[in-house]
Amino acid sequence: MFGKLGDLSKMMKQAKEMNSQLENVQKELEHVEVQCESSCGKVTVIATCDMVLKKIHISQECIDTGDHEIIENKVIDACNNALAQAKLKAGELMSEYYKDMMPF
């Protein structure tokens, strides 16, 4: 008589455990960093895998050009590279999470 309720209870417990593990993976993403450069190597950006920029370093050589448009483009290039790399790394970590969660 209570068999189906027991199954539902078991499923709810599993769902809670999965949610807890997913939260742990998301917290881990906050601490995994990637570092990327602009295509010319004059700007370096560090980002976390939860898509937060942590640091931008612009080389003195780049600053000395005095060309704001070039500097801005290099910063954008480096930021896009870092966020793309962070997205890939986050995908790898999430893939591992789902692989461990799936019974098949």
C-alpha cells in the first residue's frame, strides 16, 4: 500500500542530494581560475569559471602607445578569450558532475 510513497520519498531524497552536489560544483567554479591573453599578448586577464573577471593586466608597452582604442580592443579581446576559456572549463567540470550523477 505504501510502496509508491516509499519510492517517491526515495526520489525526493535523491533530488535533494543531486541539488546539494550541484551547489557544491557551482561553488567550486567560483574558485577555478583561467588566465588568457589578448592575441598580441599585451593584455592578460584572469577570470573564474563562474564568469567573473578577477584581474586585468595591461603591459606598459601597450599603455605607452597612448592609443585608447587599441588598448580597449586588446582588453576586450583578452576578456573574451578568458570568458570563453572559463566557459569551456566550467563545461568540463559540469560534465564530470553529470557523468557521476547518471546511472547509465
